[in-house]
Amino acid sequence: MAKVGRFMIALALFAALGLAACDSNSSPTPTSGPTNSDAELVKQAGVNMKALKSYHVEVVGSMANGSMKISGDIDAGSGNSRLDMNVAGQDLQTIWLGNDHYASTDGGKTFYKPSGIGPQTDYLVRIWDSFNPASIDKNASNFKDGVPSHETVAGVDTKHITAASSDLSLGSATSANSTIDLWITTNDIPYVLQLRVAGQSGSQGVNLTFNWSHLNENLDIKAPSILPLKATLTLALSLLLGCIMDIPLYNFDEP
């Protein structure tokens, strides 16, 4: 199978796990205050995560297709994003600035403008966009203390809470036969610093960990330098030869 095929299948599987977010037009207000239960803490933290204007996220783990590592900066307010991805051994870096899309396959050393091929990849990590607080109320009794119940994540005290993936509305994968563990800050305005999903989605094994940081900070996502026409044409020729050798990845146009 071509490299692009393996890479896109891996991304598709990731989305199918239900960790991909649905679009949302709402902008919830961060909530605070004392909580009376694990479920209430998860609900408050989920609302706050959905309301974030910007954040950095790291995703590591494995699926049936192999290992996965994603490092992303998301500016939810502007819709801009920057992702570094390695899925099933394939590297891809993407930058989205509005409708402008830049991609790199050499570790971010050189960027190109794909000719409309490839979806906006930040949906892979914007899992809180689809959060529905009503799902917490419906399944409140299923949220329990993790073991141990309190842990330090990135130097911050957190409450460890666990539930079935179907108890938390984060996309279609909530129907997967998986367990979700959350590590939530214990300060006045709770946020989720870490989430882990482990188990099965259909016949596929799932083991992924998300970590969030730099909440509501300026991430300074900018357009990269891109190849001039001559280099772009050279790349296009190499990709054409790559198709013959069964290793296509992107079609590129002159910037």
C-alpha cells in the first residue's frame, strides 16, 4: 500500500475512534466553584476546555496500524493551527491559517502549498469541540475516583477520574469498548490536563494519551516560508516518479 494510503488510513482510524471533534458554534463560559461529585468536576472541566481560545496538545499512543504521535498548537478563536504528526511511521507537518494550508514532509524544514488535497487536520485533536455536558448528567453515577485519586501532572495537582468512554461525549468513539481516565486540575477553574483512552474500538486496539498545556496563551502561529517555483516543479516531478514507485503523498502547486 502507498505511504499516503497508510497515513490517511491511520488518520481515518483515529477519527473513527470517536476522538475527532464535531463542529460547534457555541462559545461556553468557563465555570468555577466547588464540586460535589466526580461527575460535576468532569462537567465543569469539559465546559472550560471547550471554551479555551488556544492551547497546545500532545497525543501519543498506539493503534492497530502502529504508533501515533501528534504535537499541535490550536488557536480556536482564529481557526489557525499547527500540527506535527507521525502516524504509523509517516511524518507530516501542517499549518492552517484560515483557508491557507501549508504542508511539510521533511520534518518541517521545507513547506509547500498542497493543491486542495487533504482535510484540515486539527479536527484530530480538537476533541472538546463536541463536548456535551448533558452526557455527564445522564451518566453521573459512572464517574469514579481513579487509582490513585490524586496525582501530579506537569507539576500541577490533579484529581484522577475514570469512566467508560461511552459516558463522555467526545465524538463517535464514545461507543467504543474503552476506558477513559481524566486528570483534572483542582484549582478554582478546573481544566483537563491529561486524558487517556484504552481498550477496543471494534476490532482495533486503542491506547492514546492526550496532554494539554499553554492554555489561552499566544501561540504565534505564522505562515512558513515556501518553495519557489523551480523547487516546486522539481518536487512535483519527484512525486510523479514516486507514484510509479508506489510512494505518492501530495500534489503541490506554485505558491
